[in-house]
Amino acid sequence: MGQARPPEPADDKEEDMLPIKNTSMLQNTGDPLVRGPLLRMANHALAALNSERLIPSLVRLEGDILHVGDTVWNLADYRRVLVVGAGKAGNHMARSLEGILGARISRGLVIVKQLEPGDELAHIELALGGHPYPNESGRRATQRILDLLGGCASGDLVVSLISGGSSALMNCPAEGISVDEESRLTELLLTAGASILEINTVRRHVSAVNGGRLAQRVSASGARMLNLILSDRVGDTAVGTPRVPVAYTGTQIGLDPTTFLDAWNILERYRLLAAAPNSVLEHLRRGPQLTETPKSPLPGVSNFVIQGLPDACAAAVDAARAEHLPVHVLTSGLEGDSRQAGMFLAAVAREVRDRGEPFAPPCVLVAAGETTVRLNGPAGSGGPSQELALSFAREVAGLAGVGIAAIETEGTDGPTTLAGAVTDGTTLERCRAARVDILAALDGHDCCPALTAVGDQLETGNTGTNLCDLNIIYIA
């Protein structure tokens, strides 16, 4: 293991098949020592994580027998098969499941973040919701899911497709709370720097569907529920081959260990009690008189986790080994401020390049997780992966043979249409030549225009996965 393969420019037809749609442009920009290997590894990892490829390896139909891992369902025993779900990987998950079940699906509705050509399905409807902020479109689609499930009874099989972003996309505020108020609550928590776990703890206790309440409804009806899950939770272990059902917490279909009191304490911790909508505070105050989210296993509900966050690291490791490069996973739990994370990863890369510590170059470093942009005033256009990549570029400015692919694995980083960026030691100089002030872009959380101005933006569209942020660093 040692030297990466030289760049192999992709023709237009080949590039159309790659997850990163602007591979050729990125490969011909910046430091040629790192661009080719970085892009091959990033494309390799994203392709391996696509749920449209993974679901058929777990789910198959033989006559009336539906196999999910080592578990079977005889569809002849069910009067209807209903498909529901939400998440940023929902497009690919729905397309994959429909390819397996086809006309066996009686009705289906999955809420997604964005629609693309090829998303028109015969038996599962895809509807738009809001992310990261819940919106009215998502609420209407969620109500349609509740109406569909309202007729469930013994003899029905409900298959749910859940991936990251589902808590915002499938939104139905508790009685007395409006969508605008739930959206405002989410904005307050994000701006305050709350973690995604803290945000979801609050969301679960102001929702009629989150925190396992959707599965609770199905279970109470007597129907069976089969959940296929892409889990983007920091701290999970690698899934590997998901052959058997597992216990799961969170989202609309898992158990919830958190409480109304936990939700109140989070608002108090971030000093948001004065700013939070009154309807939210009143609902949380009444928590002791309300039904808590489910804490015990629900009859008839089976959960299969297809992917977890460490699987993103595993895919990147496989990609590096395909390049014949030594590879080291720094962490699958990178959290905190995106800009600071970029500075930290750059410091490690410089140590490797300059001193051969803690690893000798050439090598690949991998870090996955979910960093956040902490707003302290008006913000421009950007996202966590873009901010991390630009911060990294500033710290490695002028160094040859050091680069990063910072990827939001579902394909949209923050509120932008970019998936992240590829930056290296040439980025700062190219920004100066284009009269782009990197420091101003970082301070103003306006990284998208800066990266686009120098051609370092990474574009994928829907990727078929959503395992938070994947950072691949190459030191030549």
C-alpha cells in the first residue's frame, strides 16, 4: 500500500453514473496531487451507501413469502400492504422497495426533501416536506399518512421507510401548536447550538407522530409494522449485515427514552423559555397529565436498521483500500462547531504531512459525524460541510498534497443544493485571485458563494443515503 492511482478523467457518460455529478470539474480544479484520489474515494463510498443497492440485499419476495433478513412474512395472510415513511433518502428507498413488491403495495406515501426526475412511482407517492424546518406541505402529507393508517386493522402490513430528516419532514404538531410555531421552535434550538439529539427530544414532545407515536398507532390497531431504517444517529455501531430485527429508539417508529421534563429542561438550558411559543410551553407544562411517548416494546412492530453512521466510515475505508492507500478512521462521532472541526482536521493533516505523526504519509483519514453551524447573527448561504471544508482550506493554505472531501451524504448541505465541497492547499490562493474573502465567508456563514466562485463545490443530488457528514482527508 502506498501510492494512489493517477487521475483518470471521466467522460460525460461515465460522469452521469457517478454520485458526484461535477466530478470532472472538481478533478480539474485545485491540487492535482489530491483531487483524483479524493474524488474516486468519495464516489466509491457514496455508491456503496446507496439504499437502492442495499435494500435488495436484505429484502426479497419469493411467491407470497417476503424475506427480510432471516425473518419472513407470508403476504397471503395480509389483506393490504401499506407503505409510509419520511426522510432524505426516501426517494431511493421507495423506488427500491417498489421494485421488489410492485403491485403487492396497496397504497403508499413517503415524505421527502426534494424530488428529481425518475421519482414518479406507480404504487408509492412521494410528497414534499420541509427540512430542517417543518412546513405546511409536510404537515398535510403527514395528515394523509395518518388518514391512511386510520383504517388499519389486524390483517394489514405496514412497511415504513425511515431515514435522516424524518422528524422535520413528517410533522404533525400536538393539538394547540401550529406548524409555524413548531418551525420557530426548531429555529430557536438550531440557532442556540442545541445538538440534534436535544432538538429531537423537544420535537418528540410537541408532536403527534414523533417519538414512536406513529408505530404506537399502528400497533394499537392490530396491524403488523415492518420498519426499514437508515440511522444517522451519532454513537451507533456499524450495522454490517442486518439479518434480524433490533430494538430501536427515536423517530416516528422507535421507542423514546426521553420525557416531557427532558424537553422542558433543554429549553431552560439554552435560555429559550422566554422566546419559545406560548403554545409549546403550555403543552410541555401539561406533560405530566398527557400520555408519554412509548417506552416499552410495541406488539407487532419489527425494526431493521439497514445502515448506521459508522457504515459511512466503513465505506470510505473500502474506498481507500481500493486506492491501495493506508487508511485510519479518526472518529464516527465528530460533533461540535463545523468551523472548529475543520481547523482540528487540518491540524491533524498538517501533523501527518510535516512530522509523520500519528500516521506516515501517504494516507487517508476518515471522520464522520454531525457538526453544526452556530449562528450568532445574520447568515448567508452555506451548510456544515461547506463551512468545515472552507475552514480546513484556510488552515492548510499553501500546502501541496493535502485535501479534503467534506460531504453531507444525503446530497444537500444545510439549506443549499450543494452536498459539500472538495478543498485543498490551493483553495485560499484561488479565492484571493477571485477576490473572495475566506474569512468574511466563514464569519458570515456564507461559504456556498465562496466555494462556487472557485469551483470547489460538490454536487450530487439525491444520493440514496443519509448518514450525516463524511469527511475524507488525503495526505499525499
